[in-house]
Amino acid sequence: MTSTEHQQPAERIVDRPGAKGAASKPAIGARPTRQRRAVVDALAAAEVFHSAQEIHAQLERRRAQVGLTTVYRTLQALAELGEVDVLVRGDGETVYRRCSAGHHHHLVCRSCGRTVEIEGPAVEAWARRTAQEHGFAQVEHTLEIFGVCADCAGQAL
Amino acid sequence: MTSTEHQQPAERIVDRPGAKGAASKPAIGARPTRQRRAVVDALAAAEVFHSAQEIHAQLERRRAQVGLTTVYRTLQALAELGEVDVLVRGDGETVYRRCSAGHHHHLVCRSCGRTVEIEGPAVEAWARRTAQEHGFAQVEHTLEIFGVCADCAGQAL
DNA sequence: GCGCACTTGACAACGATTTTCAATACCCCT
DNA sequence: AGGGGTATTGAAAATCGTTGTCAAGTGCGC
């Protein structure tokens, strides 16, 4: 993830826009629709990162009637609002997961996908310092750790 | 441009296989062909990460007659041999760059693409320790820092 | 020289994502 | 409550990077 921070009510996208002091235009019209709620709910229930396609398939199984296009759009919007984490898998597929507000990284199980959010103030500082030393500004960074969790390792996969 | 970087024979892929004690099979037949040399040369000259398509386009401009498929295959082979770094850009495109041997990370300029290889023993240790704390084994990690280099920042892009 | 395995490359196939665009749903205003 | 305009949806087509196919080409050991 990037060091840019976001903290907002986790579901602006399905909130009524009316009541709030219309200061900034949301990334999307922000109208609470059945489809958006379905996507948000699916994410809320998910423990691991999922691709748009996976979420769409899951909704279909659940007879939720949401178009693939809409799933993509909703996920993009949520990502822009910083309400979900985005990860580009090695194979190029983009995956999403609900996340806590602040800046954090991930420890992901290669086998079952279980994900632990982690923080590393020391690493943040190191990254910033290193970039500065080389004259770089507007620094962001990505850091993900992959491994095999205890459960999966136990099952001698 | 800050040249004077590491120069290694980093071209196993075009070396004759004969002489070496045929212990392990290379990721590719390792026959030195005009096409492979062209790709390796293009990488040797490159200062920044490039996609297969970009390299192919460049070779074409240079009238080097190398098929796109071959560029892809050669880059994959080089990556498997660890002779180039692979990065999956945010948009999912895979990019390559020649690199020094050991484990390292990158500091990349968002504007011009200039890349600095960096090391962070402390970070390595931290990652390992953190993973262990959560019971994860077979740990790997990815870490890239993005920013705007001094030159680009100066030009008020 | 021969022959065969390694390579190549044009093209088709793929799969994820985006775009298009017409139909629909929703909300504000009167 | 109804109108109207805008946000939203979604099916299908278009993109686009990448991989698979397979016949033709090439290099190297023998």
C-alpha cells in the first residue's frame, strides 16, 4: 500500500450523499444501490483477497444479480476511497480486500490466502530516509510479505 | 544519467553450454542466437524497467527482426535465471531490467523511471521476524519504493 | 554432411479489464 | 405525486498484454 492515508466511514459508497456538507465530490456518485451493497457485503464477509471475477462469481452463486462490469466499477471506486486494499498478484490479476483505515502492509499465506495486516514504523522510516538520501521526494512504497501460515505448513501441503 | 554500474557477464543465456559441467539444466536450451543477443543487448543498454512490448518495439525500430513471442520467451528465461529483475507494474504490465546478482529492492522514479537498487538488511530481518511471529514459514517479500527523483522534481513537471 | 533437438515467429487463443451505449433506477424539485 | 435529469447498470464488444500452437528454420554434435 501507499503511505497516503485515508480514514473515512467504511462505506461512503453506499451512504446517502445528502446529509453531509457537500465539500468534495466522491469518486462515484455514491448512490446506495442493491448492487453496491452486495459487493460491499461480499467484501465484508471475505477473509482473504479476492479478484473482481471471484466476487462476481460468488454473488452469482448467491443469486445476487450483479453485472461483472458493476463489480469492477464498485471495487475501483472503493479502492479510490481507500476502503479496500488493492494488490496486484504476480499473475497480474488485481485483488481486493476490506481493510482497516491506516497505512499498513500484509503478510499473506501463499497457500490459503489468509492475510494478516502488519505495521512497521521502522520500515516506514527507513524507506523515507533511503529515498531522501537519493534525492527522491513524494515517496510511497509497497511492501508485502508472503509465506506459508502455520496451519498450512502443518498439513504438509 | 548515472551509469558506471555493475557490469557482469550476465548473459548465461547466450553462452555456450558445452564447457560447463552439465550439472543443472538451464531454464532454456541456452543456444546463442541473434535474437537472444538482441534482447540481452537491449536490456544491457536500458537504464529503466521496460516491458516486453517496449523492448520489442525498440528492436523493431532498430531493425533487429525479433518476434514478439521470442522477446517474451527470452525475458522469461532471463528472469528465471535471475539475470533480470521483474516487476509487475500497477497496471499489471510486467517489466524487466538488468540487475545485480544479490537480493535487493528498488527505488523508482515515478516520472522518468530511473531506478536505484537498494538494500536494507534491517528490513530483511524485520520481515523475517514479523513473519515468524505470526507463524509463517518460507518467507518471501516484495518491497519497492516510488518517488520523484531530484532531476524530475526540479523540472517542475 | 546429417539429423535432430532447440528456436523462432506468425497467428490464434486467452483472460482480465475497460469501453460503449442504450435501458433503468433513483432523487430532487415543484 | 409526478416530471425530469442524472447517476447507474449491464450485455456485448473492444482492448491489451501475454501465452499457446505448430510448422518452418537453425545450429551443433557427430
